[in-house]
Amino acid sequence: MFLLPEETLVIFCDLHQSLIDRSKTISPDSLTQNNGILAELCLHFGLNSCILTVPVSIGPRGVIKSIQPIQNQKNTLYRSDANPFKEDTLTEYLESASAKNIVISGFSTEVGVMFTAVGALSQGFRVIIAVDAIGSRSSRTEGATINYLTSIGAQILPLATIAVSLESDLSTVRGEDVLSCINRIKC
């Protein structure tokens, strides 16, 4: 299972400190760190990315600092519906990115992550959930959601596996970047 950078897009869902502070399935610190590592991989490999969030007027302000280095006006997409595929902005963004593979991270697994994954699968994308870059308020409901997503075709993979799927030759400069990232993943 390898990922070609030019065919891979990362979607960060609802990563606001006020939300992830409620995480019970992974510590907020680990969730922040691991999403920062995923953002770093986007920079190292030139991966397209987007940050899904709700309009500031109806939701939390600002995304976590660890993903801000990849955030810009073009890749920050605001949505009012839990299913971001009900709105044209994400669909248009994905068309312009020419992605075949979508890696999803975020909070919460049961809402932002799940609805994004279900929508992407229905559009024919290969969907990978970065399991150590998602969080939830409940291990019970997160487990049920992961089981459901697996049953409909999403792949649930550790961040380390995703990183090595981008560059498996660890003796290269990019391989060294991958190792550096892997060594900082928090459980």
C-alpha cells in the first residue's frame, strides 16, 4: 500500500482547541502533536490539504496551532452541514486537487471524521483514517464508528504507516523526514 503524493489529499476536520480538549480516546496533547506531524508530512511531500471547519460566527475560533503552518485562505473550507459533501466548496476543492486518496484526521470521529469519510467514499475516493490523529469524547462511540467505517471500505491506519507509505526508502532525505516524524508520534 503506497501513496503517491500527487494523488493524496489530507483533510483536517474540526481541529479546534476547545473541541479537542474534550477528547477521551487520545489525550488532547497527543492529538495536537499527531495532527502537527500529519501537517508536517503535507509540507515534506507537497500533499494537498484542506481544513474543514464551521463558520466562526456559529462555532469555535481558530484551528490548533500545530496545523496552522499549512493553513491558508484557499484551503480553509467552512461548512454548515455535518456532511461537507452537501456543500459545493469541498467537492470543487477536491476536483481541483486531482486526488484519488484522501487521508482524514480530526475531532470528533463520530461527526467530522465519519461524515467526511462517508461522503468521500460515496464519491469514489480511497479513504484512509489516520487513527492516531482522530479523537472522541467516548471510546465506545469511537469504536462503533471505526467499525462502521471499516465495514463500508475506509482504511484505518496508524500515522506511521501513512508516513512510510509516502516514502518507504528510509535512507533518502525524505525517508529521514519520515523517520523524524514517526519518532515524534504520541500514543
